Amino acid sequence: MDVYSSADHHHHSSNSIQVSEEEEMMELRRGPWTVEEDYTLMNYIAKNGEGRWNSLARCLKRTGKSCRLRWLNYLRPDVRRGNITLEEQLLILELHSRWGNRWSKIAQHLPGRTDNEIKNYWRTRVQKHAKQLKCDVNSKQFKDAMRYLWMPRLVERIQAASSTTPIGPSSTSANTATTNAIGQVIPHMSVNIGGGLINPSFTPDNSSTAASSDSFVTQISPASDLTHEYYNYPVNSTSNQDYYQVNQISNRPDSLTTPSGYFNPGSDFQAMEEQNKLNQWFDAEDTNDNLWNVEDIWFLQQQLNSM
DNA sequence: AACATGGGCAACCGCGACTAT
DNA sequence: AATAGTCGCGGTTGCCCATGT
């Protein structure tokens, strides 16, 4: 399913390098990695561990940077690529609203995801939505749209998913037996990476000090904890404050429940119906370009006016 | 059928921070 | 203390492919 697995990705093009004239000068290779290079790189790391990129580079005729990047973003056994889950999307939106383009920092909170992938997600998906709204990603308008429309909807979808599929396979499993770039199922290599795994055992430490008044979180009144478990994203214990703020995303004002705003929480049946409709709408969204409909714009205006 | 265009993604680059000598 | 080597981050590029004309 992954179109970009290097096996079929690289074989067709000799990459664009200029190796010819000074043959003996040992030009550095650039561009896409070949299967052989990947194999060499993994063997080296299996033997010598992570790091020491420059000595590795000498085996590969590539720069140390290139080797490091290839490993971190692609070959690493626990790296996850593609299919960003709803929970991850929500986290990205939330964390980006707090930290901006601190991709690496954001990535630390999404196990297995690389900064590069998150950055790409932001640029392709999020910025596209901004374009649809004809506003700048950094504008207040767009941030509000995310906060009051997009994120609540993500929560809705997550809730819906959790109620229909008791234990969704999609949501967790950061460390399934990973098929890596080369299509190999990496037997969770007995590589001891620099004395520890890349995602060290996380400890969702729960001292319930929800912490400082975050601009977003504090505007949200406490409500359901239906989605709470979805946000048990393992986070380094050093930053449990962030973790608990993120947890509170799931609490959103009732007035923001649906795009139309007419959702009545009193009726469970209606609620289900509404959510189903919403989900269908959202499921179509991935292939659909009019992510923001007229109602959205109107709704956004209401929000802006009342602030 | 052939070409143009844009999206999505992997990889590259510059630069600042860090480390070792 | 100075400096060379290395690492990591964020911005950017370029390539492939899907879609549109």
C-alpha cells in the first residue's frame, strides 16, 4: 500500500548526480537511496549503534547528515509513516497552536512520527485548508477555524470511532512488527540504539495538576472524558504538563458540537444520527475539496463576533 | 494520446548548538 | 580559550505520480 517504499521507488531512476569526470575524487552520492545503501546502513547501525554518522558516511559515499536522515525518517524500526490518525491530527493541531513550527518538539509527542512527516502534514494538509479559507495559516481567523471547527470535529470523529469500534486497531500500536522501507519485516532488530530504544518507555505520569492557563485549553469547559483514553499519548515524564493540557482538548463547549450548531445533546438517538452524518461528511472530506462549507464560514463569523 | 499542472513526499541545505580536542 | 568536527532543527527543493485539459 505504501507507494513510496523504496523498493519500487528507487529502481527506475539513476539519481541525478554528476559523478562522471573526476571519478577518483570520490563524489558523494545524493538523492534517493538504493536498497543496497539501505541495507548497508542498517547493518552498520546494527553493529555499531546509532550515531557516528560521519564514519558511517565513509562506507556509503554519502554525507553523515544524509545517513542520519535516512535512518531517522525511514529505516528506523519503529518509525511510522502514512495514515496519520485522527488522534495524531488533533495532537498536531493542538501542539502546533502552542509551539508553532517546533516540529521536532511536536514529534516527540507522537511516538514513531518524525518531525519531517509532521512538517509535511502541516504543509500539505493544514496549509491547504487555510488556502481554502482564503486566509493565512497564521491569521487569527484560521487559528479560530482550527480551534472551533476543525479540532472539535476531530474529537467528534474520535468519539464516534471509539463508540463503534470498541478497541480500534488504528489508534494505538506504535510498535507493531514493522515493515520497513525495503518491505522487510524488521524483527525488531536487536539493535541497541545508543543504549536505548528510540521511544523510551513512556510514563504517563498522572499528577493531575492541569497546569497553566493555556490560551486554548482554558476556553474549553470541562465535559466528557469519552476521549480521554485516546490522549493517553505516552509522553516523556518530564513534560507531563503538556500532556495534561492536551488531554483537555476533548472538552469542548457544547455550542460547538456540530458544524450547524443545532446539535441537541439531550437526545442520544439524535446524537448518534448527528454524529453519523458528521462522520460521513468527514469521511468524504479526505477526497473532497470543499472542506469548508458555507455553514462553516457563517459559524466562524458568529464565533468571531461573540469574542 | 499527449501534455500540463499540482500534490505529496523524501531528501537536501544552511545555520546554530553542541562536543571534543 | 579556541577551533574543528559533528549533530539536529527548520526551511526548502525537486522528483514522481495522479489528475486535469
